[in-house]
Amino acid sequence: MDGFLTAREVLSSRVECQVIDVFDISPATVGTFDVTLFLGVFYHLRNPLLALDMLAAVTRELIIVESHVTRAEDEDVPLMRFYQGAELDGDPTNWWGPNLLCLAQMVRSAGFPRVEVKCYPEFRTRRKRLLQRLGLRKPPRKRLPDSRAVVFGYK
């Protein structure tokens, strides 16, 4: 929130902050937008495809989805791993680990016919090392073969 408030002040923006559940988002509640950012939320939702559908309804041109992704043995098949407990980073709010193909196809099926995917396999490892150096997180017991990805969905 501090970053949002600082950016709003520095840019002299009239943008408003709304604390709202993603499943309550609709054109009637928030309006529509040229660009929608969905950053670091997808894998925390029990129903991520429904969330993408809700966001598609308020997005006129572009959605940017940043998410945890899991490397699958067969990257030619859309797959999503389910985390029932705290298997992913010890966080019980992490539910899903789609592979790149799955995440891209979910964005496409939500109403974005053209998608571009960018994968950042090093991001997770660098972030963990930095947090460990700062003493903010214990080292993981085992490293899961995954990364971060950004999917750009265009209408």
C-alpha cells in the first residue's frame, strides 16, 4: 500500500484504491480498464479460472498475469499442480502451480485470444537468496523445480 500511495502522490494521480475481493470485481463495481494487472495472486486462489473470467469482464485491451509456475515433465500438456497444505514455500495460502502452457491457455480461455509468455526461472532463486541474506526467511528444505512467469493477454 505504501508504494501505491507514494506513486499516486508523486504522479499527482487521482487513482483510487479499492480493497475488494477479486470475485466481487465487475464492470458495475469497478468499471472497465484498458490494462489490468493481476500480479502474484493467481496461485493463492482456490478458483483461479473464475477469477480470470471476472477480470476479463473489466479488461478492454490487456491483462498482465504474474504467477508462480511449476515445471512439468511434459511441457506440451497443460497441467496444474494442487498444493493442499503448505508444500509451496511453507505458505498454506498457495493453492496452485500451473505450468506455462496451462497458465497461457487459462488466460486465453478467459477471453484473451492472443497471449505472450515470459518465464523467469532465476527469479525465485535470487529472491530466496536475498531474503536469506537479510535473515527474513529460513532456507527451504527442498527446492521445487519452478519459477515465475508473466502472461500478457490481449483482446
